[in-house]
Amino acid sequence: MDFKWHVMFSQLKTLLLSEWCMAADFSGLIYFVQHSPVLERLTLHLKYYEEESAIETEESYNPRSRFLVSKHLKLVEIKCRKEDETIHQIVKILGTHGVPPERINIKPNFHDYGLGCFSFE
């Protein structure tokens, strides 16, 4: 993901992302988390997520730079069709950047109709 101006979301407290953030080594997810210093709640809706678009092995994820997510982050909620290796990979990636597993809530068998691409609050 290449944002031309590297925007900082300095007032963003709640963020909802869908499948598009999983493409290209989770760069969309990483970008928003990295550039949201007061983020308190992150929700991932992975309704139509296809496993082949994800990172295949743990070794293939190599962060370009280390950063810690917002110290304000209280909850990461992952709503998905099923809990699989990709979901575990997301948890590992978030953990690499300072999100403890006890702040991550995985909800398999999730169905949501009418969901858009993303939402800011």
C-alpha cells in the first residue's frame, strides 16, 4: 500500500476494516494501525476473505520497521467466517507490534450484510 502523503489519523479512536486490508502482506491493516496514535478499538470484518490472498507462512512476514500500536488500544475484534491459519497470522502480526493476545477477540461464523469497505469514527 502506497499512500502518497503518509496521512496521520491523529483523532481516530475506532476503526473498522474489511478484506481489502489483507492484500499485499497486510499493508493496509499495518498502515492504519501504525498511523493511528490514539486508536482504542479496531474491528476487522472478514466476510469474503479468501485464504490465498493472505501470507502463507510466518516467515514471509518481515516488517520493514518496528512500531508499537497505540497504547490506548483496548480491543481488536476479528469477525470472520472461520478461525483459520490466516486469522492466527493476523494475531501474530498484531502481537509483533505490541497487541497482547488478551486484547484480541475472534468471532468465527460471522455474517454481516451490507458492510462497506471501511468506517472511521
